[in-house]
Amino acid sequence: MPPVIDPDLCSRCGQCVDICSEDVFFGSDEGEVPTVTYPLECIHFSGCVYECPDEAITLRIPLPMLLVYRPTSTGQ
């Protein structure tokens, strides 16, 4: 799932565009709210969320990534 940017909170600084290693925001215009151009390329490393000074970005993590691995107990 792609990052979601709240346009009301976004100061249009472009830090999310600069930090994204996968160019999810490719083609976003400077001084504008970034556009999620390639949502399927998002690898959910959360750099955009942590770099955003306005807390305007949230990530919707896909369900398979939310599942918690629970090892089986040994010695029983």
C-alpha cells in the first residue's frame, strides 16, 4: 500500500521525495504536494514518514507484512 499524504498538513518541503529510494514520488513538482506516482514500488521502509517535519505522511502496511511470526516452542 502506498504512502498517504495529508495535503492540509504538508508544507511541500520535498524531503519525502528526496529520501525515497524507490522513487515512489517520481515526477513530483517542487513546491507542490508530492504525488504518489508508483505506489506499487513502495517497500515500506518508512523513510518518508520519519523525514516529514509536518507528520503529514502515513503508511498503510499490507496485511502480509503485519503478520507476526511466532516460533514453535522447543523442548516439549
